[in-house]
Amino acid sequence: MCGIVGYVGSQSALEIVMAGLKRLEYRGYDSAGVAVLADGGLAAAKKAGKFVNLEKELTERPLPTGTTGIGHTRWATHGGPTDANAHPHLDNAGRVAVVHNGIIENFACLRAELEERGHELGSETDTEVVAHLLAEEFSACADLAEAMRLVCRRLEGAFTLVAVHADEPDVVVGARRNSPLVVGVGEGEAFLASDVAAFIAHTRSAIELGQDQVVELRRDGVTVTGFDGRPADVRSYRIDWDAAAAEKGGYDYFMLKEIAEQPKAVADTLLGRIDAVGSLTLDEVRISASELREVDKVVIVACGTAFHAGLIAKYAIEHWTRIPCEVELASEFRYRDPILDQQTLVVAISQSGETMDTLMALRHAREQGARVLAICNTNGSTIPRESDAVLYTHAGPEVAVASTKAFLTQLVACYLVALYLGQVRGTKWGDEIHAVVRDLAKIGGEVERVLETMEPVRELARSLAHKNTVLFLGRHVGYPVALEGALKLKELAYMHAEGFAAGELKHGPIALIEDDLPVVVVVPSPRGRSVLHDKIVSNIQEIRARGARTIVIAEEGDEAVVPYADHLIRIPATPTLLQPLVATVPLQVFACELATARGNEVDQPRNLAKSVTVE
């Protein structure tokens, strides 16, 4: 997702904006640009490609010094990644500059209207029409905030807009609909950004912006209204992490840092979940216990890695609560006309809280009368705000595009939701819940143990860098782990990778097995569900007999797999439902190391953005 930064204050706007954009590089982009108000005018620079291209441009052709400015890192939607399509976009007079995240769906008819009135547009983007519309409205009202409100009422789609005008040199105006935008408030200065990481080095005081709101930033304060011009209620909050948390901390990649942070992230997700009387608590619950007792179906909606967390959550929810649970790709959910009512609990999982497909699924669920519980990492984001309940994962910033600690903390949060439902509905006794929570509390240490034994996994990954395909197999909760392992390899190594339920092997996938094909197998514990264990050992024998190179992930003490494993990766023994928390970690390390060996950009894989905020 694109990054936006805006600043007004007493410091160099260019320095603030450039540093903010640098912090937002992780979100994914293919061009970058800035605009600064100075000397009664507006100056801008923008370049396609990596951020270094913009830095070089500014070195060769410096912008004047000013204290008001905006910046943008773009991920192309309308128009390719070219200098002309990069943001900011200006009007013909060069007095207005606009940056934009999202999609303006009716831009074509707006562009046609503008061209009929004599405007010359020089890009292929939907964004440029906003600059021209703002220029027209400002010429009539001489108030940038009012011009923004008038323009927004004409726009259709999901968008965040930030604009400046040379005639109002100490003002930055932003607007938000279905796309993230947050305000930072400092002493004699104010910030706008699509993520608090952009301004966390300067202030921890932030303001949430709601749906269809316009914000006007000045040095001495912030004003927020609706698109209709009426004053809007806003909520201030304090950011609970600092700039150091978003730095690499000596690691080569943010992904490596975030993999290493997983033991602490798991512990932080669990922190404070048992209250003074020994009951499990969530962060914010606006659903009564009586309503939860009436729930007769749980539906989990999520995308990508969060969807895999949801698949694992289904096992826990059904086992601990005896409530039927469905797991849906958020992008497909509302288009199949799902059956929802007041007895349905929808669980929406999103690291950023701004995932557009998940947000639209959430809104559809609420329109049908369902209750919604959000699992999210980002305080104040849209999905938690629009939900009836929320459990924050408290994982801290995740910068790498490929999720690691977000996945593990989402899993822990899902387990907590399942236990909470069991508590409210009486399907789990208090001592049973405490026993599971104690097991969860040990997981951080077990993840630490796994991380200490990963050098052979890294060596294996380097030896497979020349391969084109890797397959993943799993059973029970190991099946979603296999899907997640395959996704990580696709995201980072750009390899063909597929995850399969091992029981489906002979229904087609076994045809893919050929000599020396790497196949990663996630083996369930031989304790408890030993039938599944025996079946997957048979699967390993079948693929090995056909030439596969077997990479087996099995818990300590499982000797039955040893004769059939070309490579054996040991993980600590854990309760069955919790095994994904340790089994996933070697797959994260494997994908990261293999991508590095292939010379790929680990933190910013090609064509991907950290958060998908358009459908």
C-alpha cells in the first residue's frame, strides 16, 4: 500500500517528509515524490523506481527550504510506474499539490469534464483529477479545507487525499474514506501519515480519523470535520511503541528482526488476559455475554497469512466451544451471499486493520445483523473501530511485507477468542482455560528454542536456491501451516510452491512428485492423534519411494519419521492445537534464507504491498 506523509511546523518540511517516507518504504511502492511550500510558491520532485532515485533527484536539483510539505510513495494502480504518474500531482498553474492512496472510481467522467473546461492533464492517474478539481473549488472559496470537502462529495471509491496550496502556505489538508490516515500532534507542529511509523520519531500523540472526514493541519492545532462541514468527534490516543521499534536493530532485514521478536510478541499478546477474578478478558467487548451465548455459528474472514491463521482457529473454536465455524477468504465472502443473522459471530483478522477486502466483508456482515469481533495489531485502525469487539495482538510494528510475528500473534489471539467463547458459553471450565493459557505462556520459550537451532535450516535453504518448485504437506492443523509455508516461499523466493492436505496426495498431487523434488512435511505429534501421525508417515514413504527429497518437521522424540527423512527439522513437543506456533517458524526462516540466496529483496518483495487497501 502507498505511503503518505504531510507536515506543517517550524522544521524543514522536506527533511521531515523524506524521513517519514523512508520509514514507510516497507509498505511497497514503485515511485516516490515530495512537494514543499516556500517563497510564496510550490516546488515538487518525483521519480519512478526506488527511493534512492528521488534522493538523487533532490541532490542534483534541490528544492527550496520550507516548513510545509507533503510526500508519497506510490504503488501503481491507474497508469504504470513512471515519473509522470508518480505523486504529487499538480494543477496546471502549479499552485495545488495532491497525494493519494486508493482508487477514485468515477475519475474517467471527472477527467472528461475537466478536459471539456480546458484543463490539460499530463498523467494516466485517477489522482490528477483531484488536483484540478481542488484548484477550481479553491478559486471560488479561497479555503483549502472547504475545497477538499466540496471535491470529496463528488468522488466515488476508496481514497485518502492530502493536499497543499501555495496561497495557504501554513496549511495541510487531508481527507479519508475507506483508506488509512492518522494525525500526529506535536508542539507547534502537526503531521499526517498513512502509518504512525512516519512520525513516531517526533511525537507519540495521535488522533484517529473516521470515515468521510476532512482534517486541516496548522502549527497551532488540528480541525476535523465531516465531508458535510460539520465538526467531527475524534479520539486521541498515545502510541505505545517508539522509533527504535521500527529500526532493524542490527539485523540485515526487518523480516529477520521480526522473526527473532516472535517470542516477545507472543508474550505481549498474552499479557494481561486474566483479570483479578481469574477470568479471561479481551481488549474491548461491546457484545454481551447473553448475546455470545446465543451464537450458533462463527465465520472467520481474512486474507493471505491471516486466512491461514483463521483456518487453524477453526480447529480450536470447534473443539473448545462446539460451535460450527466457517473460514472465508474476505475477498470472496460477500459475493456468495453468505447466510448471516444475529446469531452469527464474524471474526475479522487483519494485521493493519485496513485490509479493504476484510473491511468490506465486515461491513456486509454488520448489514446482515451479525456481530463482529476483530483481531488486529494496529490500534485505532478502521476494522477495530467498526467492530463490536476487538482483541489487539500488541505485536509492535511489522515492517517486512511478508508477515511472521503477525501470524503467530494472530494465532494466539484466535486461541484466546476460542477460549473466551468457551468461558462465556460454559463449554470450558476455568481450570481448563487456565491450563491452555499456561501452555500458551510457554510457547514463547519454545519458539526461542526453535530459533536457536535454525542454522541447518538455513544451510538447507541455500542448497535449494537453484530449485524451481517446493511442495508442502500437512494434516489437521499442520495443513494450514503447509499453506503458510508455501505462501512465504512464493512471496519471497518467487518460486512455484504449493501446500496440500496430505490426505489428498493420492487424489492428484502425487503426480507432481519427481526425482529430487523438495517436499516439506509437517508431521503431527505421535501423542494423542497417533492415527494421523501414522497416516502422514505413510505419505512420506510414498513420496520418497517416487524420488522426492523429504524435509520433515517433527517434534522431539518422534523416531518413526527418522528412516524416511532426508532432512529432519526438530520442534518442541506441544499440545496438538498449539503446534503451528512452533512448526511455522522453521518455514519462515527457510523462505527468508532461500530468498536471500536467490538475491531477492526480502523486506519488499516484488509486486507486493504490506497492506492491501483497495479491492
